Amino acid sequence: MKRRHHLFPNPLACAYCTQMVSRPEAEHVFPESWYPDGTPSAEMAFVPSCRDCNHFYGKVEERLGRILLMCVDPRITP
């Protein structure tokens, strides 16, 4: 993991469940899709995460995106 935009004090502990992991995954604080196109991943903020938490919160973000899309008025064009 790159330490440049690391937002958690212990890079070997999952930020969600605090489980110690030997190879933490980088969980983006904001979903990658929220960053402007072309933003290098090294400039995206992240916290260390165990595999289970990373996948769980990825699904939560996906569901949130679907809910937000349902709230968009189709008569309004971007």
C-alpha cells in the first residue's frame, strides 16, 4: 500500500473491524467513481481494509449508487 494519502494510524489494521491483517486492501474513502476522470489512484484517499470489509462496503456503495440513480428525475438532462 502506498502511504501518501493513508488516513488511518495503523496500516496493518482494518479501519472498519480493527482486525490485524498481513496484506490489507486499499479501501477508498470515497468511491473511485466519485473522483474526476483521470485522477491517479495515488491521489485518492484510502484506508486499510480486510478483504471481507472491503467487499462488504463495496456492495453498500453499489446499492447506494442504484438508490441515488432512482432519485434522478428523467426529465432533467445533465
